[in-house]
Amino acid sequence: MRILIITDAWRPQTNGVVRTYEHLQEELEKLGHTVKVIGPHDFRFRLPMPGYREIELALFPGFQLKKMIETFKPETIHIGTEGPLGQAAAYYCHRRGLPFTTCYHTQFPDYAAKRAAKIFPWLEDPVRRFFIHRLRRFHNHSAAIMTATPSLDRTLRAWGFTASLHRLTRGVSIDLFMPEKKDVFANPEKPVALYVGRIAIEKNLEDFLSMTWKGSKILVGDGPDREKLAGRFPDAVFTGKKTGEDLAACYQSADIFVFPSRTDTFGMVLIEALSCGLPIAAYPVTGPADIVTEPMLGALNDDLAAAAQKALTAPGDGKARHDYVSTHYTWPIVAEQFIAGTEDSGAILQSTRA
């Protein structure tokens, strides 16, 4: 099958959406499919996204995107994001009566609301409701919305999303993220509580940094709030961004993984941490509540410090957590889910129609 994926988040960006489609493309091609990904850097005119300067958005992509779609002649079209490229792709399909699938990757209503509230607190609820309305209109035109967790399904239904929902979980490179023990941090006070991800307001990092913890707090990643938080919490260690083996070594040098976000749809770092043998401490919200389903995987609590203390004594061992991830969260499973969702929703085109 000729599969076209259109996404506003693509290389050279590095985030969960990009990593999802990189691995999905690789696995789909292993299954014999032809996959093309169209991203912002296929277009000459781009503008940095406010608040996320590493993300560039294509400007007025409609005409060029039309030519690219018709040249590729896809048998199915998947729209991965709701930005300018996603909007232009949905408009193209709608005008021609072509079915397409979408994916709900990011809780953008919550992200936008939190950023608006930094300037005017009274804007938080109106901004959130505005973006829920916009995203509902966008996704309800799709043949299927691919979602990562049952908790997210319930949220979307409560918001009035009526399109068919199909599961598209996430995977982990189990040969890279292994339960080995390393020590890459400079003489940290034990136990080591680790966070990996973007250093930004929507990640709720102040809850992690201010929680009671007799040990070290280490944050791996970068973002607009790094300098401010490092100044406010000088006892915490901010390593900057890590990738590949260096990232795996950070997980392998910690004792627990703390995930303070309340707004993620999944949290790929959760399964990377588990694959490296770390138990999770998090709030009982979408993402963690769907992943941390057994005591050996960690602890959830509305008191993050209590969750961290309980996770530290979680039953089982690193190998058991790695084996659990190997069974439930691999990229071949994700690729099979993608094909099933595409076929079950009827989002298959005759190549001559596109």
C-alpha cells in the first residue's frame, strides 16, 4: 500500500510525534508498504511556532501540497497533526471527498491555555474551550482518529469528538533501552529521581522540583523554562538534551522515574524508563494511568512525593519491567495497529482518485 503521512512535526525536529512517525515509517516499510512523509521542511516558507521555536510551520502550503499528493498517488492519507499542513491536507481531502485518518498526539488545548494564563490568568478556560472546539471540528471529519490510550478516548468523547477511534499506542527500542546499571551522573546523592522531557510549563516540573525527596533530582532535556527553573531550584541537576545511548545511560543511572505532567496523551519516556528497569512515579492521569497498571511498574498518587516513595519500593525488578514493555510496547505492534485502523475505517483510496 502507498501510505502518505502529512505532519507539521517532522525532522529535523526531535519530539514524540517525530519519533513516532520515524519508527512507524520504518516498520511499515519492513512490511512491504511504500511510505512518504511530508513535513514543514519540504516547503520553502516557514515560520517558528510561538513558544516552540524549534518547531517550524509551513506557510500557505496548499498549492505545493496538492502537487505533492497528486504526484505520490497515495492509497491512504494519514494526517498526523492539526497545524497548517494538517489543515491544508484535510481541506484537500474534504474538497475531493477522500477519506483520511488523523491522530490525536498532543493536548494542545491544555498547552495553549497554560501559556495564555501566564499572561492573563482569566484566559485559561476560554483559550482551552476555543482550541477544543477547533480540534473537534478538525478531527470529526476524519474516517478514524488514532489514539494512544483508553483514557484519551474517554476525554475526546466527553469533548464531543464523534469520529471512530482506533488504538495507536507507542513503542520503544528495546535493544537500546535495557535494564543495565550505569553511573553517568557525578556523585549524585542516592536515591536518584529522574525526569526526561521538555523543560516547559506544560510539563508541570515545579511539582517534581519542589516535592520532598531525600536524594537527587536530575532533569534531562531542554526547553524555554530551563534557565528559570535551574535558578529557582539550584539543588537539581539539569543535564540538557540527551539522545541514543547517552539517553539510555541516564535512565540506567537512576533509581526511579518521576513524571509530573498532567497533560500528556501518552508519555513515551514512561515506557523508555520502564524498559530500562525504572519504576514510575506519576499522577493518576491520562498516560500514566494507562501505562502503570501493575504494582511492579510503579505508583500513582495525587501526592507526587508519596508516589515517588512508593515507586522506590515497587515489587519486581528491572528485567520484569523490561519484559513487560517488550510484550506490550514495540514498534511492530504499532505498525500493525496503524494498518488495522486504516483498513477498518475504510480510509483506503483508489490511487487514481488522488
